[in-house]
Amino acid sequence: MKRTPQDCPSRLPENTAVKQQQLPACRLQLSATGILSGFFATGVFCLGMGVILILSAKSSMEIEINYTKICASCAKLRENARNFDKECTCSIPFHLTQTMRGNVYMYYKLYGFYQNLHGYLLSRSNSQLLGTDVKDVETCAPFSKSHDGTPIAPCGAIANSLFNGTTKPPSWPKPVYELDENDPGNNGFLNDDFIVWMRTAAFPTFKKLYRRLSRTQHFIEGLPAGNYSFNVSYNFPVTRFQGEKSVVLSTLTWSGGHSLFLGLAYTVTGAMTWLAAFSMMAVHLKLKGKRFSPDDKVKL
Amino acid sequence: MKYIKPFISEIPWKYSWYYSAMSLFESQSENRQSGEPERCLQANNREFNTLFGYPNNTIKTSKYNVLNFLPLNLFEQFQRLANAYFLILLFLQLIPQISSLAWYTTVIPLMVVLSITAVKDAIDDLKRHQNDNQVNNRSVLVLTNGRMKEDKWMNIQVGDIVKVENNQSVTADMLLLSSSEPYSLTYIETAELDGETNLKVKQAISVTSDMENNLKLLSAFDGEVRCESPNNKLDKFAGILTYKGKNYILDHDKLLLRGCVIRNTDWCYGLVIYTGPDTKLMQNCGKSTFKRTHIDHLMNVLVLWIFLFLGSMCFILAVGHGIWENKKGYYFQNFLPWKEYVSSSVVSAILMFWSYFIILNTVVPISLYVSVEIIRLGNSYYINWDRKMFYAPKNTPAQARTTTLNEELGQVKYVFSDKTGTLTQNIMIFKKCSINGTLYGDVYDKNGQRVEVSEKTEKVDFSYNKLADPKFSFYDKTLVEAVKRGDGRVHLFFLSLSLCHTVMSEEKVEGELVYQAQSPDEGALVTAARNFGFAFRSRTSETITVVEMGETKVYQLLAILDFDNVRKRMSVIVRTPEDRVMLFCKGADTIVCQLLHPSCRSLGDVTMEHLDDFAIEGLRTLMVAYRELDNAFFQAWSKKHSEVCLSLEDRENKISNVSEEIEKDLMLLGATAIEDKLQDGVLETIITLNKAKIKMWTLTGDKQETAVNIAYACNIFEDEMDEIFIVEGKDDETIWQELRSARAKMKPESLLESDPVNSYLTMKPKMPFKIPEEVPNGNYGLVINGYSLAYALEGNLELELLRTACMCKAVICCRMTPLQKAQVVELVKRYKKVVTLAIGDGANDVSMIKAAHIGIGISGQEGMQAMLNSDYAFCQFHYLRRLLLVHGRWSYNRMCKFLSYFFYKNFVFTLVHFWYAFFSGFSAQTVYDTWFITFYNLVYTSLPVLGLSLFDQDVNETWSLRFPELYEPGQHNLYFNKKEFIALETTYWTMISHFFIWGSLGFYFCVLFFLYSDGLCLMFPNVFQFLGVARNILKLPQLWLSLVLSVVLCMLPVIGYQFLKPLFWPVSVDKVIDRIHHCMRHPLPPPIRTKVKHASSRRSAYAFSHKQGFGALITSGKTMKGKPKKSSLLKK
């Protein structure tokens, strides 16, 4: 009545590495010396990297000219929307003590301007910008259509706020096809300034490339020291939301601009690692004896 | 549900497709049932029976068909919390005012999860459809129009008469009408119903059994049956058969249940009573109760806390948004005017709350549940696949029947073990005997030194006996010599063993006897007699045929005085061929020696000494005696006996009184000693479990002496123990005293009122509380018997019992009822709040297996009941060590690592958004690309996490077995609790881990380039917005430098912590791991071998494990088959 085991095929599980949990593996086993030397090596690497980065950042030059206060009267004027057709320029003098060698880039920098608001970011039409469907302005609310119902081009909040002050989509002073009348390759949606602006910044404080120094004649070396001034035609009101504006002139190196952050971070990390390594070594040497107490060895 | 499903798991796993029958037809049958207080049917009358609308015999276990699959399956899936949550999120996302993520971030993962589950469900259901079809289309013989016709199972209806032949399954629940065997006995195997493989007997009532296989009579049969409505009670049936104006009472002895198989019976006829979904088998199907683990519970609590955390984060951000809108946003309207529905910053903030609720949803680890299921499933498969837990003799691998408890195996603190069949093999071996004062069974060498029996020892040659069982082995030649010499007492001894029993014999091939014994003890004794030349060959109701030294003799069986627990003995009275009336008796020594004739006193003393020796070796003993009866005396007694047998009142008591009259003045023949063999590796396992600080409690139905003896034999009790307390009081007061005094010895201060536990208890906390661990001043053991336990488990005493028992290293409870076993487990579970494990093999262990957190069934000798109710099943007790220390530990560690990893990755992922909110005007802008969010959990990070939690091994199995101390952290749940998230580390890098981790990383970059590729962006400019971002950004050295720095910053603190932790806060585990590393670096010292100790010299009393036999059946005249083949054999 009992089923004999011989009747049915063997149910012995397969002898495979996976099923028997015998996969060949390397086991991470760090000895004290291993860990400590690892710490020291990482420390050396970080410190070295930090120094290199700091040096390279130091080798670049950057000056920033904040003109929020200098152009305060223009800002006041712009706060009233009715004055949109009145021109307002202000001049910002500055002094360059040292020659800026190499390529010099000119940025505009905004403080407290939120290009990263969710609603702001959504308000654009990629298909319009690509030219596949110029009338596709659905996603652009609230800047999708003008009062008479014609689609705005370029539509959306981002385009609307293009930073050059001049506004056409409701607040642009001239249409998109007049952005750069001198150079047809830089006009319309292909305008560099427009493209740069449409690439939204991740943080409310950001700088965007505006112009490059044309290195001809006596600017071949770079930007020589001396007195300069910017003439700004002020179009872009930021004071209402406590924003600030400035112009940045900077040279670049392989590791980016003048920012010391990465270099400092590396240096600090390296220093901390070394500190940790030394204290760990001290603790290890002091307490090592306790780990293998004699009675433990007897048990072995 | 009206029925609780206590029998659920009695359906064997083979029939798991039945389980899923579930709610569908349950609800149907329930509805109908309410209108069916009683079932009424008439045989051979389909018109009449159709009036009641009984279902036909089709069973439907499948859930879906082609049409309803999609809606039904989706409906079921959305009942799961995780999926429902996703659905709610999806709806939130569809509200444009608060939508902060594209809809596909939720839809894609949801679709993937749903479709995987749906495909799995569909495949399962397809299998069920196939099974249903196969079962429904089996053919069976039905009586139609006076003829037997083959028909499909599904066409059978209530009231049909069906013929079932040998080895066929029963078609539906039916009333047995007649069978080929005498008295219409029918033998059935109920393995599919209750898992028991021994045969059971059913008998038809006489009025129907007379019809035999006469088709005319059968088709004319028009009996009416009234019986109870369908229910799930397997052992109950009540009904009345009305036939020819007379009523006959029907009970479950006359009912053949669907799922049984007919054995040893050529054919039988039955009247179909319950069909299809009404059958008891189907009524017993349903969902089994779900055991949940501590980690499950912890997870739920954590998820709840995380929900609160999420809520407060959203609240903070919403408030932040309100403030920002007031201060900045209002003035920023030149560039981004407020939406028309936003009237003030407050409205905006309220909407923002929900926007962030969507964005931060990933912090709630809802997909956790799915992943946890996968991991547990994987780890269960490891158990099924383990070759080291495969038992070749039975061809049975270990089986994880529940896949949800794995990590709990790594946390067990208390093991409750059955004794018989679990610690012992429940295989009885005739080891020694004492006949007429001479001890047989020891083996001596030439110098007269006692030799330990080993495999090399020469066995006694039984070739002189053609009927000998080749599997039987005996080593002492002197006994055979005595038999051959014709020693009268020895002959009489074996004759009594071959006559005094209730074993049934079967002889399919001549000379090959197969015995069916009720208890293995009895089988061993009859087999021993058979091998020494007194082979019990066959029996009828009046005779017993024995082949005595090659000569067939027929003894007339005059009476059987069967065994019961009070009498502790059994006797047979036979008339020998020489016309002498003899009584043979065997029984527990304490009882039998009181019945001996005074002349046997000296022999009795010698035999008692031998019995002592046997007991020291842990053998189970019986005494054998006989008495020659005067014919007249016997006749007088016999008359009295038969009178008593017919009496209606208090019959059993009267019978036992009458029996005592004849069972006296017995002449002692000798004693037998049977070895109850310990299972392999029990000793080592228990030692290892002890070292792992797992407490071992033995709960057994056996008597105290046997249990204690076995406990010593397998090292549960040690000789070095300071004291063993025995609680055997018979009333509350004594037991209280005994428990208190035991505690006073173990830890005197625990009786003082100042003891923290006492002062805590006097406060009478209302909430379920936990009794802390109390450490005694030594090693103690506790023995308590069932009678005392009944008191001790009541009200005030249970805490005393618990505190005393838990201080002891080992506890033995004997003479337990199954219910008490469960109560003890419950007690510990309730007040200790630790993980308990129950292991057993018999039906009496089922209750405790179900009560404990983890139930383990040993698929051994005693049927399959325990195994079918268990969470894990295997064949040998010693696999427990591997299950707990290797699989359990790994599962626990992996689960903890997994949970930490999972929470870690989700927190890291989500908290970035919280941080970013402060820079983006709390505007619900995400940092990540929506596609990254979509794929993060599903594609980029799922495999490394799974890889870690399926393949990680902190130390390999050799070490975890050699250092059981490593098990301890799990018991205290150290690695994952509310306080700490363990530091994350993959310690075991297999190829698959490498593949998963680097593969996922590689895959990430591939997907990145794909999603940001020109093609896609130009095709769907509004969906894929990051044209050329990947290639531009990856060119920047800053990116790579930041990446390196982040890795360094993430890794170093963890490594440093790992380095310092064992130095400052050494836990025992760290020491062990240190030692393991030390051992690995240096040549392996030989593993510690624990010396196998033999039981100490402790006096024990004698076991008598025996069940009531077939005695009643034999003497009532309903014999085993008296086939002509056999009677012709007899004549030879």
C-alpha cells in the first residue's frame, strides 16, 4: 500500500552552484592594515586632487560687477509696467587691475530669479521651438495666445521672460525674427541668447553666458587691465522680488571656472581622511591586545 | 465565511490546486446551504433528486475564464494595498492642478507589476483548468437501466449507484452499499484527505450488503436517504436510510469520501450522497491562516511611521510654499502669473501639499512588500534545493511549505519538540530478552568481554527458517542455539509472542509475510518470534496459524483481552492443537509482576534485575507470562465474559473486571527489550542548538520515565546539571509550592518583592506584557507531567510556571494531550515575545505546530498529518540544525540587509527632493528627469538589491555551523530594529552580484543615452526634453570629479565605523568572526568533535507504548480476508 521510493524518480535536488549556494565568490575581508592603508591612500589622493583643483581654479580670473544698486532708478521705472516703451540706460564703470589672459567670457548673473519653478518650467512648447508645429502652444499657458487669439511664438513663461529686457511675447519689444537682424544665422529661434535662456537654470542664483571676447587687435592676449564701463539698456525688472543682477567676466581652465568648491571639498575630505586614519590607527594599536585575549585562543 | 478552516492544510500539497477553489464556489454552496437544512435523496431516481437542484459532480477550482479574466484579476490585484496606493497616486496625478509628475512615472511601474502578476495568475489558472478537466473527465461505472455503463465523473449525480474497483479513487462522497469482501468490508486509504497511509476499514449496513453485485437487486434498490447538509467535518456524518419501510442509522463508518482510494477490495458499490462542491474534500478547501513574522510587523509599523514622516514633510513644504508665494512668488507674477484657480498663497500651499505627496511617494516603500515576497520565495527555494537536507532512503527533499517565514528561522529562541518519531526514529528493534532468568542479546568476544554491536559484528544466521524476515538482525548466537536445542521455556516464550498480539498478516507471495501492526513495538515482537522459528502466518476470527519450527499448527482463538491504557496489558486465550487451553499475557512490568503466581517470585527478581539493565540502556520493555487454564474454569469464565460483552451499561469497566478474574496466577516467561532508536545526529544537533542559546523543550505524550531517559540519551538533560526539578503535584497548592521552591534554588532573589519582575507584575499591567529574561545561578532542568500541567496552565499559576520553566535550560513535559502542547507553546509565545518553533511528526503534534511561530513537520513514520500542517517539512530531526543555523541565519541577515538597503535607497532618492524644494520656491519641481524616476526602482536599483538579498553570505555554512554563537544576534533582533539601520555592505561578491551591480550601472548609462538621444527627442519633443544633455555633461571633468568625491564620502564613514565598532563595542559575534578570519588565514584545525555520550546510569521505569489494537474487530467475527487461497495453504 505504501508507495515505494524506488518507483518514482529521485527527487534529489540538483547539484548546481546556485541551488546549493556554493557560487564561487570573493569575500570582502579587510584586514586592519588594509583598511588603514586604504584610508591613507584615499587621503593622499584627495589632498593631491584638492591642491591641483584649487591651483587651477586660482589660475583663472573672474570679476563680478553687481549693478542692481547702480541702476536702481531704471529698476524703479521698470517696476511700473506702463513705462515699458520708455528707454532707460545706465552705465557701470569698473576697473580691471590685471590683464585677463586667454578667452574671456562675459556672463549675466541673476540672484533670486526662479527659473526652476515647476509651473515656469512646464510653460514651453518644444514642438514649436523645433519648428515641427509652430501652432502647438497648448503647454504654454498662461503665455500661449495673444488677446486676439493668435498663437504666440515663442510661447510660454520661459520665453516670455527672455533676459535681455526686450519683450515681444506680451512684454517683448520686438518680434523673435528681429532678435539679431545683423546675422541671419543667429536670428529667430536659433538666436544664441534665446537658446541659452531657454536652457533653464537649476537654482535661483545662476549665471548664463552672454558674449565672448573677440580676440582681435589689442585683445589678442585677452582683456588688458584698465578702466571699462558697461552700458546697460535696463529692461528687466528684478527688484520687486528682491532679485539682483550683475555682469561677470571670467576666464576658464580645464576644471571649470573660478569656483573653489570642488578643490576645497577634496582638500577637506583628504584632511579628514588622514585625521580619521591616524585616530583609527591609534585606537587599533591600543585596543588590539584586547581582541585576542588568551582565553579566546584556548577555545580555538 | 461561516466555516473557519481548521482542516485546510490536511489537503496534501499534491492537491494544492484545490486550495484555490476559494471564495467562488464557497459562496455558492453557502447560499444554497442556507436553504438546505437537510439533504433528501432516493437511490436510482434522478427525477426525484433533480427537484432539489443538487450540483453535479463537476468541480471547478479555476477562478477565471477568458472573458472575466481581465476585470476579475485586476479587481483582485487592486485589493492589495500596494497596488491600490499606486492607483490612488495615479488619480492624484491626473488632477492637473496638483500633478507634479508625468502620469507615466506611476503607470509604467504599475503596469509592469500588474502584468507580471496577471501572467503568473493566468498560468496558474490554466493549470487548474487542465486539472479540473482531467478530474472531471475520469470515467467511472454507473448503474443505468440495470446495466453498468461507463460515464464521466462530472456526469455523476446525487442518487446514482456507482461501482468503484480496486485502487480507484472514490468519485464522490457515497454511502457504501456492498463490496466484494466478507461482511461488505471495504479498505480505503485516506492519504489525500488526512495524509495517513495506513488502511482504514468501512463497512456497509447488512441490509444493503446482501445485494452484493447483483445488478437486478441494485437497480431495484429505492432506499431513501435523509442526511445532514454538506459540511466540512471529515469524521462526522449522520443520516437515516429508509428502505422497505424500515429505518437504518447511517454514520461516517459507512461513508466513502471523495479523495479516498479503494485498496485490497476488488469492487464496491456506493450510493452517491454529496457531489462536486458539496463533497467533504471540496468543503475543506480554502485559504489557510496566514502566519506573519516579526519583521512583517516591524515593517508595517515602519511604513506607518514613514507615512507620518511623509505627511509632515509635505506639510513643511506646503507651509514653505505658502510663505514663499507671499514673499516672492506674488511679486514674480510678471514672469509666472498665478493660475486662475489660485486665489491666494494659502490655496496654492494646499495644492502643493498634494503635489509633494506625489513627488515624495517613493519614500513609502510600498513596492517593498513585493520585493520581500520575492526574496522570501528565493530563500525558500534554497531550502527545497538543499542536498544536505535531502533524505535519500525516503527520496524526500526538505520542503518549505510556507514561503513567508524564512527570516524568522534566524530568530528562534525556543524549540518545542515531540519525542517519538522526532527525536527517536519510532522504529522498534528487538534488541534483547530475558527468558527464564537468562539474559540474551549481549555479544561477547572470545575473552568473555562484552562487545559493542557495530556493523561488522556477525549477525545470527536464520537460514534454517524459510519464513525469516531478512531485514531482522540479531547478534547473540546463544539464543538461536537455545531455540535449536529445543529449550521448552524459550519455545513457549516465542510462541506467546507469536500468539499474543493483534497483528494482521498478508502473504501475497508464498513465504513472504507482511505484517500490519497497530504499533511498531508489536510488529517488532512478532517479527522476532517469526525469525526464531515461530512465524505467525495468518488468522481468522477463530484461529491463529503459526508455523512452529517448520511445522504448521493451528491454534483456536478463544478470546482476546485487548490492550488499553488502564490495563496496560493484553492477553489471548487459545486452545492448542494438543487441546490445552492456554492464556498468554504481555504487558508493562509493573502490572504483570503483580499478577504472577507466587512460585515465580525468585524468577521475577532475576527478571526485574534484567529489566533494570534494559532500562539503563533506554530500551522499552514488556513482560511476558502465560497460564494454563482448566477447561471447566475457562468455560465458566467464557460464559461470564460473553454476557458482559453484550451488556449495554458500563461495558468496558465490566469487561476489564471479568478479565482480571482470569489474568492472574500467571507463570513468568521472561521479558523483552526493544530499542527505540534515536534518529541520526540528534545528539549533535541538540548540543549545537544549546550553544546557539536556543532552549529546548520536549513535549511528549509518553510517560515521565521514558521521556527523561530519552532526554538524557540525547543530551537535553546532562549529567552535569545542578538539579532536575520534578513537578508532579496533584493540586494547585502543591504545584505552586514546587514551582516556587525550584525558583528559590535557581535564583533566590526572584522571590523577593524587590525583584523587578515581581514589582512589575504587582502593578498588573493591562496590556500584553513581556516577561524579561531571568538568569539562574546554574544549569537546571524541569520535568512536569500532564496532570500537573493542567493545573499549572490555569490563571495564577501560569506565570509561575513560565518563570520557573524559562529559567531552566531544558524542560520536559510528559503525558501531554495535544491541546496542552499547544497551550504550552501559546504560553511562551504570549509572555516571552520571542520566536518559537515546534517540531513533531504525529497527528498529536498538529496543534502545537499550528500554534508556534514556525511549525516543522517530520515526514516520518506516523502518517503525514504533521507535515501537512507544517510550515517546513523534512525527514530527519538533525536537519533542524542546518535549517536554523544556515538557512535561517542567512535569511535573517539577508532580509535585514535588504530592508536597510531598501529604506536607504528610497530615502536617499526622495530626500533630495525635499532639499531641492528650498531652492525651487517649494514648487514641486523634481531634480530628476521623469524617466529616471520611472525607472529608478524598477530597473536601475531592483537587481542589485535583489542580488544582495539572494546571494549574500556573511560567513559560509561551515562557520555558521561550527560557531553557533553567530545565531544569537537574530534572537535579539539586533540587525534590524526601530533603533538602528545596519551599515550596508555586500560581503559576498559572487559573479551574479557583480553582474547585477555593474550590469545595472551599465544599463543605466545605456538607457540614459537612449532617452537623451537626438532621435527620441526629435520624435517626441514634448516627452523627451533633454536633447544632447548626456553627451555634453559626461564630457565635463567636474562631473567625474564630483562622482569620485561622492563615492569616497559615502564609503569612508561606513568603513571607518565597521572598523571601529568591534574595537569599541565588541559583541560576541565580532569575536567569533574574528576567530573565523583567524582560522581562515591559518590552516584549519580539526573540527570539534562532540563525544557521543551514553545515557547515564539512571533507573528508569518501563515504557509501554501501545495502542488499542484490532482486537475488537477480530473477535467480533469480521475477520480479515479469508480467501480460499490462504485456506488451501493452511491445509498443506
